[in-house]
Amino acid sequence: MPAIEPPPPPTPRPPQPPLHHSPPTPLRPRPPQTGHHPIFMPIRNVRSLYDWFYPLDGCSKCGYAYEREEGYFLLATWVVNYGAVGAIGLATGLILQSFTRMRFWAILATLLLVMPLASLLFARHAKAIYLAIDHYFDPHLP
């Protein structure tokens, strides 16, 4: 009867680099778990407002889900986005009124034209900031 040979020992896996917890940068929002893959579709691939405002499903490297549930980013929209844009608009209006000779209605008209555009441009960053804050206080790992 032939002798049964034991199976060969498993080959060792190469060491995996540790996941670092780097927060997203202000100019390039990244997921808080790995910091490598984008949260949103790249700007060159954006074809609609849906592509601009809604994040991707999750990080393809670590599986971190960007949106936990329906309405997850409401606080990001109302507090972070509108709060930041409103505070910057108010500060800008007060500075313009104090240090320039512009009339109140001219300042108001200027801010009413600029602030909605600033809010649209800052929406993605507000969601990334909110995601980083939420991950800091309540990390959910895959």
C-alpha cells in the first residue's frame, strides 16, 4: 500500500500594509478608513447633478460604506454646508460693510449671487467632513 503524503505547508502570505486612519484632505475628499479611494465620482466623469452630489457606494479597498442609511448626509447638508457658507457669507458681508464704501443692497445682491454657487461647490466637501467627524466618534468597520 502506498504511503499517504501530508499536504504541503501553506505558503506564507506577504505582510499587508497597515490601514492608516488619515482624515480626508480639504481639496481631495477621501474615505476616513484608508484615505486612498475617492468618496465621489471624479470631476472629469461627472455628467449630472446626481453624480456631483451623491457619493459612491463605498471604498473598493476596505469596504467602508459611505452612506449608512437613507438621509445620512442631511446633517452634513444643513449644518456643515449651509452653516459654513452662511457664516462665511455673513462675515464677508460685515467685512465689506466695514471696510468698503459699498451700499448695503449692493453687498446683499453680491452675496445672494455668490453664496448659492459656493454652497453647490462646497457640498461634496461638507459630506466628506461630516463623514470624517462621524467616523471619528462612531467608527463602523466592515
